[in-house]
Amino acid sequence: MTGVLAVAGGTASGKSTLAEALSLQCPESVTLIHLDDYYVPAHDPLRGVWTVSADGHAVLDWNHPGSIDETAAAHAIDAALQRPGVLLVVVEGLFALSLPSVLRRAAWRVYVETPDDIRLARKILRKIEAQRQDPRLSLRNYLQTGRDRHAAHVAPSRAAADLIVDGTASKAEMLAAVMPLIGPALTSPPAAPSQTREGCGVPDTPGVPALAM
Ligand SMILES: Nc1ncnc2c1ncn2[C@@H]1O[C@H](COP(=O)(O)OP(=O)(O)OP(=O)(O)O)[C@@H](O)[C@H]1O
Ligand SMILES: [Mg+2]
């Protein structure tokens, strides 16, 4: 049986890290969909939700689920489910548990929980190290809109999760926490004799740092 795992959480909580670890664990049978790839065009003021950035420009509001092309994302999920050999489609993004079209398709729902101060520190570090961006802009955007958008559109989706994963745990520990949930999808018999599940299973990591619901 092919199923969809939705992975949500605040910005820099570790969603992509977890999703990519899952894909590496089972490269033959796991397909990733990053909701970040489904924002409406940032140059079309008639689409998405717009806001004013801290430096005074009108910009697409990246922290609002209304800026995602939900129809395109839903089509991508449905197409991935049809792909031969795929047993699990992992959909990860800020709004994976907020967008009805994604939530409806998800057999399993995970929320990566990381304290706000750690997420902000990770995000600022990433802006400086990867994009060489002045951190003052990120910090002002966070104070002006980012913090409120998280509270309004991301944090409440935690309630829809089957499993809360500790985003401060190691990658291996996050993986070990999620594998029991999706195990049934990944251990179903191969559809064709050529398909194998070699190297795909619960990693041998002591302790499962999922938080109690
Ligand atoms: N479990 C972890 N322990 C330590 N650092 C982590 C962990 N998970 C992720 N990170 C680091 O935090 C940063 C953000 O991680 P990641 O890109 O996975 O977050 P994200 O939730 O996908 O963020 P975004 O919403 O911005 O896409 C990266 O620099 C990553 O290396
Ligand atoms: Mg990400």
C-alpha cells in the first residue's frame, strides 16, 4: 500500500532534514515533495498573500499558507503516488498539516517540534552562512510578521499530528522515532520481483525521542 507522510513544523525546525534522512534510508521506495517548491510565482501580485517586508517592499508572504499553490501541490502528490515502486510519499513543509488538500491525503502526520529560540538561531545562521544575508532583515521580518504567522498558521497544526518529533534530537533519533509509524508502508511486499527493500528499515538507534501526545 502506498501512503503519504506529511511532515510539518516551524521554520528551521528540521522538517527537510528528517524528510531527506527518510529518503536516504529508503531511496528506492520513498519520494519527497517539498512544499517550498509550490509557492505561487513571487512576481504575480494577483496570486498568493502579500505583505510588506521590514525594508518596506511589497513581497509575497512566504509565511502564509495562502501563498502556496495548493492545487499544484495536490497534483504532485497524486502523481507521485502513481509512480511505480513508490511506497511512501513524504510531503514536507511549514503547511503540510495546515493545507486541507495535503492533510486529506496524509495517512501519517508528523510535527517536528523545536523551541522558537533554537529555530530562530538556526534560521539566522543559515541566512548568514548560506546566503550571506544581513541578519537584521530576517530578525525584523520575524518580529514584524514571522512570529505571528507561525502562531496563526503553523503551531496550531501540531494538533493534527499523530506523532510529535523532537527537532533537537539527532537525525538518527528523529528517523528512529518516525520509522515505527511508517513501517507498515515500507515493509509491504514488493510489487515486482525486481524491487527490493535492501537497507530500508528501522535504524538501530537506542531510544525513540518522540514526545508524548
Ligand atoms: N536535529 C537537528 N539537530 C541539529 N541541527 C539540525 C537538526 N535538524 C536540522 N538542523 C539544522 O537546522 C537547520 C534547519 O534545518 P532544516 O532545513 O531541516 O529545517 P526546515 O524545518 O526544513 O526549515 P524550513 O522551514 O526553513 O525549510 C539546518 O541548518 C539543519 O542543519
Ligand atoms: Mg525545509
